[in-house]
Amino acid sequence: MATIGVDEASYRSGDTSAPLSEQTIGDALREAAAAAPDRRAVVEGAPGPGPLRTLTYGELLGRAEAVARALLGRFRPGEHVAVWSGNSLEWIELEYGAALAGLVLVTANPAYQAGEIAYVLRQSRSAGLFHVASHRGNPMADIVAEVRDDLPDLREVVDLADFDAFVAGGDPEQELPSVRPDDRVQIQYTSGTTGFPKGVLLRHHAMLENARLTLQRMSVGPGDVCVWPMPLFHTAGCGMGVLGTLTTGATIVYLTVFDPALQLALIESQRATISGGVPTMLIALLAHPDLATRDTSSLRCLFAGGSPVPPEVGREVEARIGGRMSIVFGTTETAPIVTATAPDDSDDVRLGTLGSPLPHTEVKIADPVGGEAVPVGTVGELCVRGYLVMEGYYARPEATAAVLDAAGWYHTGDLASMDRAGTLRVEGRIKDMIIRGGENIYPREIEELLQGHPAVAEVAVVGCPDPHWGETVAAFVRPAADAVPTGEELHAWCRAHLAAFKTPASWHLVDVMPVTASGKIRKNVLRDRLVTRETDAADA
């Protein structure tokens, strides 16, 4: 095999000229409070006419220290405590308080049902649980009562309705422990679309630095107001959002629940300079009638990530909402952001790529079998190395060894390519790749093309089992509000730009796409629908 020259290999390292800080989350909070105690730190963006709950940086530090002392009255440093709630001020106070107390916060999706939350609490060996009574109709207090007796590690359960009383019960003389930057700070569970979710162990240093570098890529700084729709249980919420605004001296206005009307209202009323969301959220903003009457002119930057962002969506966002797009790419295992575009990048880079690696982040596109870097322009597996990579999956050594190699590379399972400038493009997941008669087909290419059709609001392309070809291409389409495309029309659109073997063989119109709590389209659910239809047809 010919040797690939250094300049021809798909490997890049982010800028290392500025050193990483050696801080804990508590260090960063104290520094921010000392620098600007009266600056707004956190604003709770709740629906309704009432005043928004707000904490300055000075107030946030005082409250976080009080929470930490209350926690230390019931838990020992290093123990795991879980939070099971929608977005709230108490959630953020717990995040900071647990970090100051040297505890590991276990974040749980508020959509979990009994078996799911019991699994997370048991697998994480959580000693405490903070929860709300219900969230979006999910009867969480009833579920806690149902599962608690089967969780021998769970000593303390606190309803967040009683959180103020819990905090008031802390000892004001309680000394806070010494915490190190490399200490564990959170366990975040992956989405679990295949098998049980895995608990990702994240450190203070990784979460804090990654959040700072991500928002710096967007040129966020003191005085910026960030209207943030992401769920706090996700790294894009409690990491990129909460810790990113902390480390840049900005203000976070978080949505208590995602609602496009609420997000637009907060952008206007708070004079937001930064906002964004996953593509499904941005599409919802574009489709909402309030967009025509809300003033979004204060926006300078809109981030997007979590799943591939079609260029057509990015262009429409910039034209109709305002601000310049910043596309981010990451995984929970990388705390979370690996690459990002900057608002001042060229249109082609800003709207059509994943950008370049963040500082102090190594990226290579590897041969999935041999692990060596492939030539530039070649599709391979995206691998990441650096301070941001997780310690591992909690109590899952075999699962950890499957994705973390001996050289420290985290194998993401994502297919990507890199050009000579070090700019990345995602091609999909290895498991999403469709193999039709020996031809590799990358759904992202087809999805981006279809997203440009005026009658298509959302699209997801998956492989459909086929006895002759192995797999064929199937497309699920959510039509635009004012038009319903036909299969023939969409087929002609694709054939004008794609080879015949890439053109979907079947078309499926849907009213709504199945998504995860963080807004990613659940392609496994769509595949299951196809398999069920094939089975039903065979049985008929």
C-alpha cells in the first residue's frame, strides 16, 4: 500500500497556541461572580405573563454554594445524585451545587418511563434523586414511588417543589471540599437507540473548556444574551449552554420547554444576540406564523447541530430569522463539541460543512477496519482525541474498549470526510450507510438534495431490506404546509441530480417525524416501520 503524505492524510489538530485553563466549574463560577457580580447570569424563559426568574452572577454563586452545603449534609463527595426534570432554575442550581460539592450529577431525560429511569438510577448507582412531580403529562412522582423499593442504592429522594426547604436545611458553616479539574462531574446517558443507554463519564475540565471554546468560536462574550432551547439533561444544554455562557461572561435565557412561539418571543423581548437549536427546532421556527411579526433583528449568530443541517435550511434561517449560522458537530462522549463553523466563515464553509476542529482537539478520518487516516476527500470514520474525550462509560468496560482505542482515539461511528483545509463534512452514521448491491450510499447526500424541494419540510432517508439488492433506499417525507409532493415528482427531482441507484425506491409521507428528546430524527423507528410493513405484506 502506498504511504500517504502528511498533507494528504485526513488528520488535523485544532489550534494550541492559547493554553487550556486548569479550572473546575466552581473556579469558573467564582471568577465570573468576582468579575461582574451584578451581571445577569441566568434567566428562566417560561411561558406566561409573569416576571421571569433571574439570577445575577453574584446571586448564582451564593445560591450554588448554599445548594452545595445542603447536598453535603446528605451525600459524600464522589457520590452520584440524579436530576429528573424539565428545564428549570432549580436544575441549573443543582448543576452548580453538585459541582461545588464534588458530587457527580446524573442527568435523566424527563420523558423516561418507569423501566428507563429505574435502569439509569440502578446502573449509575445514584444515591440521590431530585425530580418534579410531572413533566408534559409524565407522572414522575408516581413513577418514583413505583420503582424506589427496587433501588437499594437510592437513599434520598427530593421533590423539586420542596427544593427551597432542602437548601435552607443546609449547614451554613459546612466547608466545601477541594475539587480538581480532572474530577468526574457528570454522567450523561446516551440516547439508547440500540440497546440500553450507556452512562458517559465527563470531567469538570472537559465540559468547561469545551463549552468555552465552542462559544468563543461563535464570538460570544460579555454582554451577549443567549436564548437557549436545548434540554438541560443534554450536553448541549447544561454544557454548551450553561457553562458556555458562564465562561464567556454572557447571559443564558433558557426555555423551560421548547415552543417556537416562546423562543421567538424571548428573542424579541430579551434582545437576544445568540440563539439556535437542532434542525427540527429551526424548521419549527421557520414554519411558525409569529416569525412574521417578531423582531429578531438583534440576532448575530444562530447555532445548529445535533443532526445534519441541510444547507437550504441554513440559508432560509439566515434570510428569514437573521444572524449568521454556526454549525456544530459533536457527541455526548466528547463533552460535546468537536468541530464548528464560525459566523464569519464563507457561505460554502458556514452552511455546507461541519467546520474545523476546535482548539486542542485532534480529528482524523480513519479507515473503519485498519484505523489509519485515509487520504483527504475519502469517506471514513470520524475519530477524536484530546482533553474533551470522556473517561469512559460508567461500569461498562467492554463498551468503553469498543470505542476508545489504546492510542486514546474515540471512534464516533460517524462517517465523514475532510478536505485539504481541514474542513469536515458528515456523510452519516456507519450504521445508517445503505449498501445496495455492493454500492455504498450515504443518506445525507440524498436528504440535502430533497430538502431543497419546495414541497419538502423534513426528510429522512433509510435503508429498506430487499431480498435481491440487500437494501434499497427509502425516503420519509414531511410535506411543507402548502404543498404535498407526489412520489413521481420527488423521483424526478432526484433523478435530475443523482444516479439511479441512489434515488429512493419508495416514498412515505408522514405528518410528524419521530424524534429523540434532543430533536434528532429516530431513523431506527422509521426502519422498524419499513420492516413491519414488509412483514405484514408477506403475511397477507
